[in-house]
Amino acid sequence: MSEIHMRINNRDITAENTDTILTAATKAGIQIPTLCYLKNVIKTGACRVCLVEVKGARALLSACTTPVSEGMEVWTNSERAIKGRKTTVELIMSNHNKNCLSCKRNQNCELQRLCEELGIRDNRFEGAHTKPVYEDASWGIVRDTSKCVLCERCIGTCANVQGLGILGLENRGFNTICGPVQNRSFNDVNCMQCGQCINACPVGALTEKENITDVIQALNDPDKVVICQTAPAVRAALGEEFGMPVGTRVTGRMVAALKRCGFDRVYDTNFGADLTIMEEGNELIERLTNGGILPMITSCSPGWVRYCEYQYPDLLPHLSTAKSPHMMFGAICKTYWAEKHNIDPKRIYVVSIMPCTAKKSEIHSPECHTGDYQDVDAVLTTREAGRLIKMYGMDDLEALVPEEYDQDFLGEYSGAGVIFGATGGVMEAALRTVKEQLDGKKLERVDFMECRGLAGVKEAQVEVGGKKLWIAIASSMSKAKPLLDDIRAGVSKYTFIEIMGCPGGCINGGGQPIISARKKASRLGYSYKDLRAKALYDEDAYKAIRVSKDNPQIQELYRNFLGQPGSEKAEQLLHTSYTPKHRYNF
């Protein structure tokens, strides 16, 4: 790379010769509006919103695709550039349904923001609209093409981040729509239901399937005991739905709000995370000592599990059979907790508040049912939780006095459970317990820093029980794929692998508050994923108990109910199986 010198808006700018006008301007603190551009994912120039005027060019150029050159002169806010940009957005709006007031993305919509900034008030090009498609057959994702702006960000995310490529453009010209192959349902293709396409969408064309109404009905049913559990990553992001800074930890205020909504109990899924470590750790030790299938791969992420069932069914025996933490919690709630409180399990309605859309389909998997009922009855995303709380009259989360989680039987959790929400957290939590058990002594070092950070793939060699083992951590399927290919080829050096479906782990799940592309491209010292992860590691650091097996309520659960990790009862309630899936159901 070499430096070049150019001018933007009559300012002298130094850029790199590999920059586009957009990246050079962003580095210089000059904002150029975008719609289709998503950093490190897609830059097609298709939307034409980032139009700029370049000296000597006959037409306006898209800033996201035009490379810089020595001596280039650019104007981002000339009369011609602004007029061209405004006309482009007006043309996009001419094929948009404009039901902003009832849209989930109202006030957090990139198209709405562009209209505000460009002063667009009238429908100058109103005319015919492309025939829309509304599809909500899957448990997790709803598609409404009447709101789609054909930016292709969902296509780029599915292909380049997750390595799937199930989305594309159908038809041509005015009839073009975006969706799964042959305009099918997300149910009919090898979709992992991760929801990253939702987070990439700048408008409301892709959203999570909402279950708020189901939860409200349960809350108002006097015969139901409604129990809420919250995933670790939710506390690090829920505040953003109420205008609080990214990375604000709102644990106590979140609990207070949920109790005011009328839940009979509010618990932390971290208890389930500690339980997961007990079962998953025991399974790893069993495989190590008895010649089981290695490497063993974590099974906490339902998006990753779905991906494996579709794309690598031959590797399913490598997955831990442990259910995910919220499913374990639901199973224990409807057995152990129900028994302790003398309540019929069929009266118990478990609501999981999760950073994930894939968990909406996970709860309906027949492999995750205990007896004749579901372990978990409903899943709300972090975004849905924010809407529910506001619906119950609490629009200022910061004003609430923090409250504690309920503590009866299922309330205590360790710091190891908290860090499940960040990539590498499950591995670190597992190492804390497994190493302590195999070494036969207390850990000298609780923090495994080699597991931390947002790199797509991390690896390390750790000494456990006198042996050095290779571990690996991957988040997003494009990063995990090389590891899986090595296992398939029989050349993997690893003993234990953590895989999370979403980049960065649950802190960046498909159900988390949506960060606009503009904020993602900001020049802050830390990314939004860094800030959310820090909130979790901070909570872990101040917990008195930081190793899952030291959780006294976990010890009591095994002593009074389960017996020991891997027992017959534990296998029945806390473990699952997997089913190879066909990529296309048509």
C-alpha cells in the first residue's frame, strides 16, 4: 500500500491507494450516506445512495465502489450530488409500502433516516408497486418484500459471513424480489435461522417472528405459572433499545422491568449455562478417557447445530449431546422446580429471552422435548423484550431501581455462566471446570485469556490433566468451515472446538438490537461487539463464584435430583440427539 493525496469537499486528504472514496472519506471523518454498503461484507454500488461528484467525471459516481487516485477532487455535498442522491432515494421510496408507523424498524430504519436527512416529504414518483411476497412459515424469520429495497445486504451476509448463500434475487427488472431460491420459504431451504440477515437488512423487509402476543396471553392466564429466563448476552444489549450507550450492562434494571411485566419468577439462564458445563465437561472427560469421538464440538448454538445437520451431517457424532443452556433450564424447571413447588409441569410456561432467532425454532425440535411437553414454551429476542417492556409502560429502563433474580433452587450462577454470551466464553467456562477436575486442584488462573477476543478463529494449546491439548474457537460459519473440512478429512489436531453461529457469538446474535451500518463503520476505538463483550467479562470478574462446578445450587441439584453428571436422569433431561436434514424440501 502507498499513500495518495486527494481533496474531498475542498479539504486535503491523505488516503491509501487501496481505499475507495467512501473509506477515505470515513477515515477523514467525512460522512457519506449509504444503503447497500456493508463493510467487509458487500459493496455493489447497487443502491446509488452514496453518489458523489468527482472532478472530470461526466456522471456522479458511487463512493463505495470508486477507487481513489492521486490528485482526485471529490465533492460529497455539492448541489449536483445532493440532488442525485435525493432523486435516488425518492425512486426507492416509490416502490416501498411506507407503513412506517406500524413497522418494527420505525425510528431505527436506514431508509427512514435518509428521507429525514434529505428532506423527502412527498411521494414525487408514486406509481405501480412490485407484487409483494409476505412469508412467515418459519419459526424465526419473516420476509416482507413490500419493504425490500434490493440492497442485497442480506444476500452478502448469508453468502460471505455464513457461507450459505441461500438468498438471491429472483426475476428481472420491475419484478425483481429478494428471497430464498425459487422464492421459497426459509423452511424449505438449508437456512440456519441465525437471523444475521435481519441484522443486515437496513429496513423492515426481514424481521424476527414475534411471540409477544403469546407471552402476554400466558401472563394473563390465571392458571399458568409464567417463568422467565434471560440469556447472558441480553443484559449487555437490552439498554440499547432504550437509548442507553452500547455495552451498558442492565442486569438489575432488566430484572425489575420483567417482574413488573408480571412474570411469576425471573431467573438467569446462566444457571443453565453452569449446568451445561457440568454435562458437557463430563462428556469431554468421558471421550478423553474412554476413546470417544474427537474433536468434540460444542452444541450451545442452535444456528450452528442446524448448519451442521444440513451441511455436515457426517460430523454430527462430533457434537456434544448436551442441550443448550436455556433448554436445560426449561427441562429442570418443569421437573425439579415443579416438584419442589408441587406444581403440575403442564401449568408452567417458560419464556426464554434470548439474543437469538434460531432458538425460536430450537424449542419446537422434537429432540428437545421432555415427555409430552416442550422444555421451553416461547422465545423472545432482545428486541422483543424491549418492545414488551415498553408496552407495559416502562420506556425509561434507566429510571428503574435494580432488582435481583429470584433465588429459589435455580437462581445462583457463576461468572463462567455469564461469559457464555461472547465467542470463546463457552470454551473458557468449560476449561475452568474440566481443568480443575482433571488436575485435581483449584485453578491458579481462572481467566483463560487465550479464549478471548473477536477473531473469527482462535486456537491455543492448554495443559489439562498433565496433557497438552489443542483447542479452537470459531464464530460464524465461514470461519468454522475450514475447521470442519479438516475434521472431515481426518487431519484435525484439535481435541475440543467451540463453534458459535453468529460473528462474535451471542452478543451479536440475530435477535440483538440492530446497529446501523453507519454506526458499525464509526471510528470509535471499540466496536459494538467489543463493548457488549466487555460488559459480560466485567460481570464475570466481580462474581464470587467463577467456576461452574462451584455453584452451590448446581451441587444441590445433582445431590438431590440428578445424581451425577451423565447419570440416566441427566441423560434423559439434559441431553439430545441430532437429525441429518435435506438441503431443499421441494
